[in-house]
Amino acid sequence: MTRNILTTLVTDTNNRPKGAMPVQVDFDAAGPVRVQHAGQAYRFTGKVGHNRATRLAVREMATVDDARLWITFDGTQIWED
């Protein structure tokens, strides 16, 4: 597993850009598995898909309290859910 601190473009739940933010991302061979973002720890849920607007491949991440986000496989973009 590889841990990185990335500058990630974040979009909020209303599809408004929040700008670039530092995010800690742990990767396995396929993509992100853990994310530290906005004081929350997210883990990969097993769901993958594509962002409708950008068509980029994404993974769904969730906290223990069920807050969710979608992150690109390279960790450079996040969409809060």
C-alpha cells in the first residue's frame, strides 16, 4: 500500500467547486483504498463507476458514519456525496 498527500480538486454535494485541497490517500494496486479528507477517514466501499459529467473512473468511499464521496483512481478529483 502506498500513502500520498495529494492536492485534489474537490466538488461539493451541490456540484460547486470547493477548490484544491490537500488530501491523504492510501492506494492499493488498483486505486485509492483510504482517504483522509476534511477531518474524516473514508474507506473504499467496493463500488466503482464513472462520474457522469467527466466520464472519469471513480471509487466510492465512506466513513463509519456513512458520509460518502467519489474519488478518481489517481486521487486528483473528489466529489462529495
